[in-house]
Amino acid sequence: MGNTAMEGQDDLFQFRLMTVEDIPDVMEIEHEAFTLPWTEEAFHNELKNNHFAKYMVMEHGGTAIGYAGMWTIMDEAHITNIAVRKAYQGRKLGEKLLDELMKTAAYLGMERMTLEVRVSNIVAQNLYQKKGFESAGLRKGYYSDNGEDAMIMWAALPPVSRSGEEEGSVQDS
């Protein structure tokens, strides 16, 4: 039983590149979503100084409701963050962000994608498995707030035609 109101409103969700002006909204989302939120300085550094970093914002009605980021190095994409505002959680918007991130990575020529996820975050692990990610080991004591392990996951990205039909909305200019 799907949420038809949301399914019929896909066009109301737009993706665009994150800018420094988005950092205050992103910080709100970051604090809602994570026990170890990144700092404003970390996001500023990612956007201004890390040429491997690609970050996008998901908007609904002109308001940032989610964001996602990755580093693209050689032929691999490493997901750094995916988060959705609490008020919008439970509507498969994290999945939409992941789909967009994967499409964008494939369009940029990435062949594989990796991430770390808390071993206790079964909901996220299930989403990643649904999208083709497989466990590839653990990073012991990865999370400094409680020493929790991180599961390392990898997925192959399908090759993408550059005809303009398949690319993600957020492209590297």
C-alpha cells in the first residue's frame, strides 16, 4: 500500500548542487539525523576545498529537506552522508537521494560505490542491500560517540549512456 499523495508529487522534489548558502539548512538536517553531526566548517571545507567532493540538496517547495554527498576518486564513489529532515522521514526520500547519488556517480564515470554504516542501523543496511550494496567487512570502533563498529558496504554501478536520458540531475560542470 503506497502513499499515493507522495507518489504523485515526485516532480515537487528537486535535486541541485549544494552551495555554501545551504550550510545552515544542512546543519539543521545534520543535527536531526546524526548523533555525531559534522560541523559547519567541515561542510564549508568540503564545498570549497575538496575537489573530490560532490554534494546535493533535495528540495520540496523551495525548502531543503535532505542532502547527500560523496567523494569521487578515480573510478570509485565514497558516500559521505545521506540525511533527510525528521518531518520527511519514512517517505522513501532517503532512497530517492541514494538513487540520485548513484545515478550521478555513474554519470561521472564511477564504477563502484562504497560507504560505512553503523552496525546497529538495520534500516539503512536494508536500503543499501536493496540497492545492490554488499557487506565487505567492519571498521572496528569507527564511531567515536560510542565506539560502535561500521559495516563497510560496496556496490557496482551500472555503466550509463551519456545520451542525456540516464544521467543524474546533479552533474559535474
